Amino acid sequence: MKPQARAVQLAQRFSRAAAQYQDRAWAQRQMALPLLASLPPSAAGVVDLGCGPGSLLPELANRYPQAQIVNLDLSWSMLMQGRRHSKASSAWLCANLQQLPLASASQELLVSNLALQWCQDWPAFLQQAARVLKPSGRLHFTTLLPASLAQWRWAWQLPESHFLPLMSLADYQQAAAATGWRMRQQQRIFRFHYPNFRALAQAINGVGAGLTSAQPLSLAAWRQAERRYQCLAEPQGLPLSYSWALLELQRP
């Protein structure tokens, strides 16, 4: 798929999820907590990349009260949700992460929670990030690694083309090293439980991260996946695991 067509597809996917995103993004908010704890104490210019409906904005505005904060996302519907409910003063910008419409050397901090795994061209994104950051500016982000959603993938038993391809930690490290970024990382497994398959599927699809199939799957396929998933049930409910990484990069 051509990059422009994929960008349109992603925007449509997340636009469909916009209205219910905040209600179903509890896991995403939990995985954002270490990211927020990692941020530097001060920054004059801050951009939340792939901001969705602005989930990080209250904390960013509280931490950096004098900063100009930009919320950037590919989905206009997500941005509209954020603008409608936000009380903090900030800018909202609809743009592609690989073509940042920001002035060169204009920002001190780029932040992103579980969005950069959607970038098709990671080196191109790093070039854009280096361009918009001031010297020694920082990029802090969380991402998902290939072992994520292992239970979901097993239950469906579909070709990998039906799921989002994920980069390994080594891929991120090599790309950062090749372009001169200094990098630190944390890695862990987040594990959540859901009362039933419907709630679990809503949590995944409701944040735009479901199957990437071009055509909807049949009801029979959904029922078969549900039966398989029930085999994984634990006393707390149906498990879902995310292989998560926090990367802290400093511009060369």
C-alpha cells in the first residue's frame, strides 16, 4: 500500500474510534504513566505526537504551564474530540507523523504514547524529529514490540498480514544509533484482564488497534476466535498482554 493511501486508511480507522476512545483506552492510560514520569522538568515547546483526543494534555499542561503545547494527530475526528473537552490552552494540528508541519529547531520536547508504532518509515520520522527539535531536544515515547497481543493473535489464527507489524527494540536502537541519537530504554510486559471476549474486543477495536483486514471477518470467524480465547481464561478474566517499551532519545 502506498504511504498516502495508508495514511488515509489510518485516519479513517482512528476517526471511527474517536467517539468512544476515552471510554475504552484505560490500558493506554496505564501504559502512559511511566512515560509521563520520564519527562524532563521543564520545556518551552512541547508536541504530543499521535495525541488522539488529548489524553496527555492535562498532565502536560500542568507540568509545563508556560509552554506552547501542540497536539498533533492524523485523525481530525480525534482532534475534534480533544478540542471539545479540553480546558487547557493548546494548539491542535492535523498532520502525518512523517511530515511534521513544524518549524525547524522550534521544539524542546516531543512526546508520544503508543502512536509511533504506526509509522511505516521510522528513519524518515527520526529525520523529521531531528529537524523540528532544538539542539539537545528530547523525544520520549512508548511503543509496542512484536510479542504484543499474543493471545489475540493466537485466538484468530490469521496470517500476520491481518495484524499491525511491529518493530523490535533492536530495530529502534539501530535506527537511533545510525542517526546519532542518544537513547535510553525501559521494557516490560503490561497484562490486563477483561470480563468477556466482547469487552476485550471493544477495548482493542475501540482505540483503533484491531485487525487490519481489508474486509470484515464473518460472524462465524468471530465466534471461533471467542471459543479459542475462552481456553486462555484466568480467574481474573480473559488476559491480554502488551510487550511495551519506553524510549528516551536526545537529539544529536
